[in-house]
Amino acid sequence: MKVNILLAAIVLIPTFALSQEKEPTTPEATEFYEPVPPKVIPGKNGAPPSDALVLFNGKDFNHWVSSADSTDVKWHLNEDGSMTVKDKTGNIQTKKNFGSMQLHIEWKSPAEVQREGQNRANSGVFIQQRYEIQVLDNNDNPTYTNGQVGSVYKQTVPLAMASVPTGEWNTYDIIFHAPEFSRGGNIVQPATVTVLHNGVLIQDHTIIEGTIKYIGWPKYEAHGKAPIVLQDHRDNSRVSYRNIWVRELN
Amino acid sequence: MKVNILLAAIVLIPTFALSQEKEPTTPEATEFYEPVPPKVIPGKNGAPPSDALVLFNGKDFNHWVSSADSTDVKWHLNEDGSMTVKDKTGNIQTKKNFGSMQLHIEWKSPAEVQREGQNRANSGVFIQQRYEIQVLDNNDNPTYTNGQVGSVYKQTVPLAMASVPTGEWNTYDIIFHAPEFSRGGNIVQPATVTVLHNGVLIQDHTIIEGTIKYIGWPKYEAHGKAPIVLQDHRDNSRVSYRNIWVRELN
Amino acid sequence: MKVNILLAAIVLIPTFALSQEKEPTTPEATEFYEPVPPKVIPGKNGAPPSDALVLFNGKDFNHWVSSADSTDVKWHLNEDGSMTVKDKTGNIQTKKNFGSMQLHIEWKSPAEVQREGQNRANSGVFIQQRYEIQVLDNNDNPTYTNGQVGSVYKQTVPLAMASVPTGEWNTYDIIFHAPEFSRGGNIVQPATVTVLHNGVLIQDHTIIEGTIKYIGWPKYEAHGKAPIVLQDHRDNSRVSYRNIWVRELN
Amino acid sequence: MKVNILLAAIVLIPTFALSQEKEPTTPEATEFYEPVPPKVIPGKNGAPPSDALVLFNGKDFNHWVSSADSTDVKWHLNEDGSMTVKDKTGNIQTKKNFGSMQLHIEWKSPAEVQREGQNRANSGVFIQQRYEIQVLDNNDNPTYTNGQVGSVYKQTVPLAMASVPTGEWNTYDIIFHAPEFSRGGNIVQPATVTVLHNGVLIQDHTIIEGTIKYIGWPKYEAHGKAPIVLQDHRDNSRVSYRNIWVRELN
């Protein structure tokens, strides 16, 4: 019986073509024509580009289910094309599973200020159900820095606190690369995440240490593609979301 | 005499804190409060955030000089707050030198279509004077793919062709990490670049192979911080630029 | 025209002092005197160097216990300064735990040929109780190559089959680097092993994929320093060992 | 409360087969039979194994030339099967070029003690003409530690000083992996070297920083396979060599 065995041995993979090739002597020798990358019609101001999968456009929850039991979403669908967390109805998540992706999502905290610290408009975007980009109203509301808005929750402090005023719409533009696991289930390439918060770089190819844990150290467990989850923090944090789209990456 | 010697030996640097630490048993044990990241007031729709260095806001060329001789910029300063390449006046560059950075820049090709291929509205953003993100009017204008709009010129094809129609304003949001060199001058960490073209991810933490070469293979030579250069392609490619700002990264 | 373009995507890790330092202009500037490495008196022909911990010198089992129950070793102590596996008395292991190390060990299969394949003089050196360097009489006795003498068992085929004739003494000179784990228990640096079998390089900085498994893929589980284990294969494989010493590495 | 947070920023490289494969459920599924590694008959006590290329066996200089002008070697050929540096006749080198290799070499300093420091029996093994493993009589003869016996000269201090008494034969067992360069000529994988000095590990997969320099920082320049050079230090350091063999590695 044949098995596909590991190619142990190459550690530092040479990034570039190695030196066997002769130096070219014409411009044409380093110009190539195939394959042609796809043409994409961009959106304006965060609107979805032509090749994006629109996960939420304000009209319905067709791409989403309740996380607990896969039933219909019970959150509020608002007339302005947004959705709002409905307290204690639980997290919601995409029906589809995702790996690496570019993700655009907009969120706002309620205009009227709620409680303090982690209980002021707390929600979160859980990429692959495990890696949370924190959503929080941090305006005049300090909390632990690795739990503040834009943190990789309990892992990596954002480079800046770049929120708009309470009650206005924030954007998150996220580039996420899924972790890779060995056939035996060990992490061999950690996930990375880049986040632009309202256009400001706050996570810069951050290496994710593992599945977030509220108590304890982060730890990876092997997994495949998985849904995007939006959090109901169960404290009546009436966070709203709109204009959610994703472009899958290889 | 004492010298600071190399710490040869650690190859695969462990990314995370190692296993000596005891697993925490309370939420508070993994919450920390210092240092507090800076607060930044974001701009809207590409406008500069509060901590950005604005390199060009349409009023003057104060941050720029002609590359050839460091004299005043001879490009056109337009009434609409943009600048346009003036043919054969040469490249321009920032007075200031930059390392790693987040860079926002907007550009457009002239509304009237010019020539073909590499001669249709060709310019470029040379980061650190060496690493070019191609600017080109590629609408219905195919060329070699590693020289098309958004390519790392003669190195890496963009993931997509995401231009707006000819004559409209494009945005480049660039995250660049400068290369690092050993004390002896060898490359030890290649530069990387991420580019959002009109919000569409077209360069995804691309590893740059070396200084671009029109003929021959890319090659790194050791260098420090260096200016941002905008190209005069010397073929009357009347490309315009506006709203250029940068945030330096560590 | 086609060109060979750069391959995706892994960074070269900074190993060396970076470029901040000025190039020295005298020979003395790159000569330093401290700390002075220790002086070690080498042994001859595999004999222990002066700083080695001698784990077995043929006189007693003081450094060893039975793996199953930590009781005294039941293997044979021979008059010629060697020990021999006593069938079905179980594995034995060092009392002391080890991390990274240089390990010298000598072994021989019985002069009279036993059974076939994996049952001809099968034993093994389990480094850190988990990572087995296979011991087997492979002379005119083929078996699966990733289970042959000198393999990292069920992981990595040796570069050569370098055994002496059946019944003669073999040497293994092993350089092992222990794996490192994140505080959460994920592998962040795999173990590596180099093996000289009778002076012939058969494992060349081999990256170990995880704890060996007889059935299934190798997998790491976080662990600290651990004993060296010698295997009783429970098939009356009367393998002998002698001259075992270790030098701990940082 | 303070916690130790994760350190920046380098990814763990995928070394193993990734997780697409189903976990096997039988022992046979992880046993494979091809290709079969070659059988090598080992030598005893440093004698060449059957597949080694013997570069010097005491009878002639057939594999060597003078480095300066490729003429015949002018060093002494001794009756005891060794060679001795002949002062000011210059370095000698192999006719053949080598990449990665296992190299065995034996050397001794003259029994009568010569001068001090770097002038007491100084020679060196230059792998690929560039990377020197220092040969020196350091017995009761301190010098700068990155230039002492067994150092990667002016780069890496040996882990131990493991010489035999002055006038006796030392062995170096060296595992060397050649550096790799990009097509443009940049280093992408530094050379590594492991050295056993009289059986004692003194260089442990040491990463070489570049071509040695007597003055200045080490620096790589792209090169291919290259000769092994033995040094005439031009100070009448009458170092002798014998029993030199090499096994090329991929």
C-alpha cells in the first residue's frame, strides 16, 4: 500500500526561484502574459466589489442562522438596511464556511451610552468561529487593552484606537489567512489577520496564537473552513451591523 | 574592545510565549492595561486620519522635490487639488525618507485614452525608491501581467484588475514593511507589501524579491529609509495624483 | 516567452545582527574574548568526554528503571560491560529527564539470526519517551523503509543503511533538539534529530513531525524534559546496549 | 496584573503534509517500501565508509592543487600517511567542487610548541573556499574566542574547546549545508555547519552569516559548488592533515 508521506527536511523554504537560471538580457525575458488575473469592478466607499459574496445587504438574513441551533436569526432587521443584536437570542453565523478571506463589515454602537468597560456595546466578529476581532464602544471607556475595540480578543492589542464617535458607523476591512494544520492535527502555520479600522491599520499581519479563550492561554485545535460568527454578548449591548461582504482568498 | 556580536543559532524563532508559564485560572489573569495604544481620529473615504503625515493635499509641493537634482517639483499643480505629471520633467520624490508604512495615494489616468500597452497612462509609486507598485490605464488595454496596474512591477501579478473607468480616481491603500539587512549587508527579511486597489485586495502580504529591474532578476542591495518616488514615464503619460498621506509603522 | 517566477510566500527569518552597526575597520574590532567556552577532554573511539553524564558503563543500572512501574531494571547485565534486553520485562528508561542533548549509544543484535522483518533484533531508542530512533537487524532483512534501522520510526527513512554485520557493535551518535511549545500547548518549534550511524550521517537535522504512532499520523502533545527509553520489543529480540553517555545542550 | 504576552511576528513554516489526508486506521497504512536507501559499509574509528570520496589517504596529492595557481601541491607528504603544511607555499584545495557534504578530516599541531595566540599551529578548513572552521593549537594558549580552535572563524565560538594534547591527532566530523541564493543573487538560505571535534559537539547546526572576513562583517556573495581549502597561515605553522574523506549530500 502506498501512502503520501511527509516531505520532512525542507525547513526554510527558499522564497524565490533559485540561482540556476541565467540572468536575462532583454526586457521581454521578464515579461509574461498568463494567467490573466480576473477583472473586478470595485465598489465605492466600502460597497461590495463585483466578485464579492454579499453576506448582508440589509434586506434579509438569508446567509445567516442562529449559532446555537441553526434556526432562523432572531436579531432585529432594521429599515435603514442594518441589523441589531437582539439580547439573549444568541450569536448568529453564516451558513457558509470560510477559509482565508477579505472581509468587509460595518458596525455601530447605540447612540445612547450604555454601561461601562466590557459591557458598553460589546459584540465581536469571530472569524472561523474562533478568532475574535473585538467590537466595543471604547469612546471614553477604557478597558483592558487586549480586549479593547479592534483587539484580537485576549491576544493582540490594536495599534491604535480608531473608532468614530459613539453611534456612528465604523468599518472593519479584514484580511485573514486561515491556519494550516499537519495531517496529525498540529498547527504548522498560524492564522494571520490584518485589520483596517475606519481606514486606519490596527492589526498588521498579526499572528494569531490560537482559538481565543476567556480563561487560559490561546490554543489551536485542528479545524477546516468555518462560519463567521457575530456575537450577542448577552448584556443588552445593542450593536448594529450592515454592509457585510467577503471575498475568498486562496 | 567589545563588539556586539551576532546571535547566530536561533532559526525558527518561536512566535509565542513558551510553555513555562502556568495556565491561568481567572479571566483577569489574561487582561492587561498597559501600554494604551494611541487614539486616532479616522478620516472618511480615504481622508487622512489624525496621526497621518499628509504628503500632498493639493495646495503645494512642500514635501516633494525633483528626483534628479532635488530642485523644485515641475509637475502641474491643479486647481482641483491634484497634481499631474509634466512630461520629461522627471520623477518626483518625498523629501523625507520612509521605512515601513501605511500609505494612501489616489491617482487617475487622463480621460482621453492615450497610446497602447505600457504607454497608456504609465506611472508608478516607487516605495523606498526601489519597489514599484505599477500605475497604468489597463482598461481594455492588456499588457504583460507582471507589469499591469497594481503589479509589483516585473515581480508579482496582482490578484485582480480592479481599476475604475479611465479618467476616474483610483485609490491605493498600501501596507509596506521595509526589508531588513544583516550588518554585513545581506537581506535577512524581504520587504512585504499589501495593496487594496479601490478597496479590493490585489497584493496580499506579497514578498518582494528585490529592487525592481527592467532587465534582469530583482536583487536586494542593503539600504535604509528612503523616499517615496512618483514616476514620470517620459512618454507624456499625464497621470494625476491627489490625497497622499502616510502613517509610519515600526 | 515564459519565465520561471518566484514561488509563494515564506519569509526569511532574521538570524543575524541587523544593519545598524558600522562596518569595522580593524581586525581587532571583530575579535572577542568572553565568555570562554569550557574545556572538554575528549574520549577516544566513542568513549565519553570529560563533561558527559555516563548513563551506562556496564557496571550497574543505577541510572535506569523499568518504564512500567519504576522498579529495578530486570534486563541482563553482562560481564563484557553490556546489557541485553530480557524478554517481556518491559522497556527501561533513565531516571533523569532530558531536553536537547548529544547522545552516544552502542548496540548490537545477537550473532545468531532471529526471525524476519520487524522481528529480527528489534529495539529502539525513544528520545524524550516519544521520538524513536529504530534499532533493528536489517542485514539481508528488508522491511518498510520508514521502519528500518536508523529511521525515525514511521516518519523518516534514514539516508543510508549503515549497519555493521549482525552480532557486531553499532554506534549511534545523536544530536537532538527538543521541541518547543507555546504556553497554550501548541508546537511552535518541532524537534530535530541528527544521527551518525557508525560514523555515517543517516538523519540530517531531520524535523520530527510529532510523537510516533504505530497507527495514525504523528502528533505533538506539549511536554517538558523526559527520560530516554530503551525498548523491549516483547518478541525475544535480544538486543544489547553499552557505552551510553549524554551531554545536555541548551 | 501583568502577563507575558506573545512576541512578534514570524510564522512557523509548514514542514509536514497538511491536514487533507484521512487518519489511517491500520499499521500498514503508514509503512512504505520505496525508495530503499543505499547500503553503506561503515569504516571504523573515522575510516572512510564505502561510499565516501577519499580526498587524502596519505599516498598522494591527486585530489589537490595549490590554490594560488592550480599547480602541484608543494606541501610535505609524510611517510606516516599524513601531509604537513610547507611554509609559504600557499593554501591547497581540492580539484573538485563541493556543495553540501559530510566531511571527515584529521589534523595535528606539531609536538614542539610554537609561538603564541593565533600563531601557534594555525591552519583552517575553508569549506567552499569561504567558510572557515579554525584549526589552531589552543592548549594553554588563549586567543579571541571566535578565533579559537573549532570556531567558525570570526563568527561563532565553539560550544567547547575539545582538543587532544598538542602533537596528537584531532578529528573533525563536519556536516555542512551549502547556502542557497535567489536567481538575482541574494542569499535565501544561509549555510549551516555542525562539527564534532574529537566526538564532542562544538558547532550545533550553526547558521553561517556569510563569507568570513578578517576585517569587517561577514557577507554572502552568490556562488555555486566550490573547493575545500586547507590553509597555509604563512607563519611556519606546521600543521599536519590525514584521513580526509567526504560524502556529498543533497
